[in-house]
Amino acid sequence: MLVDTHCHLYLLGASAEELVAEAATACVGHVVDDGIDLASSEVAAANAARIPSVSASAGIHPNSAGEATPEAMAAVEALLERPEVVAVGETGLDNYRDNTAPEVQRAAFAAHAELAKRFALALIIHCRDAFDDVLDVLDRVGPPELVVFHCFTGDAAMAKRIVDAGWVVSFSGTVTFKNAPGQRAACAVVPLEQMVLETDSPFLSPHPYRGRPNRPGRVAVTAVTVAEVHGIGLDAVAEATSATAARTFGLTLE
């Protein structure tokens, strides 16, 4: 069984139940539905409360960090009290888009990190063109025990720094892209005990579906590439990455 540790069911234009059933036909037995703002975090939590094979995260994306008011963060905190909400985020820093000032992003990211520590939950990090800045914030506030670099697109040296810190690297469909040998080199240095897989649906469909809306079941396509990179069987990748997901997010997998 595989786990899609990061998807956005509410953006896929179908019922969560339908999407989960479709994923199950590709041996994806559990998904984590990730919030990007307060409204989507509430929807994700509702999906997870209703469907046993769905868990949720709650947080405010760095591109929406201006929405991380004290009132909104209090509402996020209330969601984190719910057992079906297993992680904080997605949060982090984005230096690629300029719709939110860096200092606003940093303040929101630090607030999310503090929540992750308080609730002993995984911190899901969006990091785009901001690796050193993300590490700076984590160094300043002190990282939680469980840190996940979602949709990792850095190089092997960055991946090794994450591994050496004891954190988790999440690979998406980008690792399958023909023009992304650096992604596969990074994948090669990450032990499966510190790796999880994701789709980031509806974004980042793996090859040969690139350019089309992604679906949670396609985490199985990414798993094939990971197996090739590590020179092991697909079953071994599924078993190890699902165990990492279960440990990181506190999942009970059937």
C-alpha cells in the first residue's frame, strides 16, 4: 500500500469519496488532504473526519501569509485539536512569487512552527527558491521534531542537509520528469526511512501525465521512479515510504 502524503482533494472537482476510491484502485490506501488557507483547512478536516482513509493538515500557505491574522491562526489552532488533523501546514517560504512580503511570510512560518512544536505534529514546509531562508527561520525559532519538506525540488546537497537534520523529504511527480536528473540524484541520497511520497494533486502530474491535472492515485507512478533510482522493488518502496508516512503523521494504516 502507498500513501499520498500531500494532496488537495478540494481542488480536484470531484467528491473526496470518489477520489479516494479511485486512488485505492492504484494501491493508494491513505491520503493526507492539505490545507492552504483557513477555508481549505476546514474542508480538509471535514473530509478526514468523514473518510477513514483520509487525514488532514491545517495551515496557511506562504503565498497567502497575509491572511495569517491572530484570529485566523487561532482558528487553525482549533483545527489542530481534532484527531483527524495530523500536521501543520502547508506553510513555509516562497521567494519565487512576490504576492506576499518576505517578512510577512517569515512571521507566519514561525507561528506555524511554534504550533507544530506545541501540538507535537509534523510541520509541512513549502520551500520555493528559499532553502537557506527556511533554514534560517527554523534555526531562529527552533524546529519541531517532525519536519517535512513537501514537494522537494532541491539538489542532492540540499537533500543531504535535510537528511542530516533528521527531517523528512517528500518527492512528487517532478522526480519523474525527463528534464529533472537533479531530482533523481537528490532522491538517491535520501534513505527511504526519511522519505515520503506525494502527488500535490491537482498539480505536478508525473510523466507521462505531465501537463494534465494530477490525481492521488498517481503517487504510484512516482513510486516506480523511486524504486528505479534506489535499485529496489516497488513493494519495498511502498512498504518503507508508507512506514515513514505512518511514523511522521501518526497514521494508522490498514
